[in-house]
Amino acid sequence: MAETLAEFQKFRSEMNEEIHNSNHLGMKRFFALDHQAYEPGALDTKTKELLGLVASTVLRCDDCITYHLVRCAEEGWSRQQVIDALNVALIVGGSITIPHVRRAFARMREIEALNA
């Protein structure tokens, strides 16, 4: 994990804008679907973000893990609750997820420092 949270967020924002500006209908629809999946429904947004974090960890996507860690902090999940969710991801994903859990812990430190 070489980049800072600020660098990650800047890159993500710039590239998302470029993707949206491409005016590709399929991509626009997918981004809209992704956004809608986290809207409140039978589950609230807070719960869905934690589910997104676990799925992202099992799938070993560091960008997604960072995104969902930020969203989990914004939604009010405590560090201990996030750690408990990461434990579920570790059990489901197995030892191959350990490096991603390490990077998640490092990213949590960065998020906590920014929110302090």
C-alpha cells in the first residue's frame, strides 16, 4: 500500500469523472447500479457498507477495501466492529486474505488519524 488515503481519493475521483464523461451507457448503468445497491432497503446503508468491506476483503481488492473502510467510518462503525467484520472475511477468504487484512489495519490507522 504505497499511496496515501488522499492520493487514493484524488485518483479515484479523477478517474471516476473521466469514466462518467466517456458517456458509455453500459458503464453509466453499472455505476448507477453500484450506487443504488448501497441505498437503504431491507438493510440500511451502514450494514451494506460493512458487507461491502467483507466482500471486498474476500475478493482481495485493496481499492475496494479502502473505499469501504472510509464509508464504514462515515457510517459510524467502530474500530472493533470493523475488526470483527474483517475476522469474518479472514475466515471466509482464508490465509490468502491476510496481506489485505494487514493493509486494512494500516488504512484504518490513517483514517482514524484524519478523523482525530
